[in-house]
Amino acid sequence: MAHSPRPLTVWALPGIPEITPGTDLVTIIADAAAGALEDGDVLVVTSKIVSKAEGRILQAEDREDAITAETVRVVATRASESGHVTRIVQNRLGIVSAAAGVDASNTPHGTVLLLPVDPDASARALATGLRALLGVHVGVVVSDTLGRAWRDGQTDHAIGAGGVRVFEDLRGGTDAEGRPLVVTMPCVADELAAAADLVKGKAARLPVAVVRGRGDLVGPLDLPGARSIVRSLERDMFRLGADEAYAEGFAAGAASVTA
């Protein structure tokens, strides 16, 4: 029997003011929602306002120094014609991205914004507070904008999750033709983040969106967070850029000849 399509509704919450260190995001978001939330809603919150509320603003005249401090491992670098060097790195959260997630946009001159210390803990705190204050069973995703290997452009991804299933594990089931699904495991937290970004925008000052229609993904607060999305180095088939991998292999080969 064919299943009816599952309707999905996504909208941005208006009325979120400028966030400063110490802002109570639970109260701000609850006020903006104005009683519009229902059980099963997922709130997608831009990491920038979480970082601002948590005081992750760093005095740094040179953004490159802040990137270096946040970097755990360099994956790839490339210099532009102007001489600027783009660094793809793994940061302390395990996320591989350009500039280690250090953001210099929409921050006071001479400052940069770092990612939250623990985005999963931030998401759980927001979900806990909103559930208690509003009496609705909601989940929270904290999102950030990342590039993708092999594809131009950027999309929003989940870097934190509280009370939301980050994967929809379809392994062991069958497709529409009855064939077994062996590796199918959609990262629904990333899909929620990307859907929310369609209504938040980058310059509209709408940092929080609500996704309704996937209440099946909302669950207990102790569900695995977005950190579980990050692939371990041992399982990473692309741990280095092409130039870096070539240089590493060449150096290893040269060392073996001279040994």
C-alpha cells in the first residue's frame, strides 16, 4: 500500500533581537515562538547566536591566528591569485571545514566568533529549557554553514543536536522494489539544518527556524548528538587534500630510498 506524502512545514521565527554575551536564548526563543510550537517540532538555531550568547567572541586583529589556535589537523591548503591561503582543517570539535569555523562576519571590528565549546550540550540545554518553559516536546539542532567536498557552494549542517535523532537508520529494511537496504542511513539532522536555512537566509537576521512534520525524529534528551556524525580519522577515506597526500607519499618514498 502506498504511503501518503509526509507534509513538512518550515518557517523562521521573527523578533529575535541582537544577541550578546549572557543572553538567555531559551526565553528569547520562547518569546519569539509566541505559543506557536507543538510537540514534535524541531528548532534549528544558527550557531552564531549560540556562540554570542556563550561569549565566544575573541579579540583578534588577525583572523588567521584564531584559525591556527582552533586547528587540530590541517587537511588541505590552497593559495589564491591574490596570495590569500584558504585552509581546510579539522577543528577541536572534529569538524572538517574552511577556517576551523572561525567567523569574522557580523562581529565588531577586531573580533572574531568561535564555535560553541560543546554544540551538543548547547542544543540539549535549549531543548531542556524550551520543553520546561513551554510544555512542548521539541528538539533542537544547532547549525553552521559548511562547504562540501566535490561540490561548489555551501549548505547548513548540524553541529549540535538535543532531543533529535541525527540519523534515520534504514539498514535492514527494503526499498520500494523489495531489495534490501544495506548502507542507507540518511543524516536527517543535516537535512533539517539545510531545510531551515532556506527560510533563515544569511542576511535576513532570522537565526532560528522551526521544522514541523518530522516529530518521529524528536526523542529523549540523551540521544546521541551531532558529534556522532563526524567520521573518525580511521574511517576517513579522504583525510588529506590531493596535493598534501602526494607530498606525504613523495616524502615517505624518498625517506625509504635514503634509509
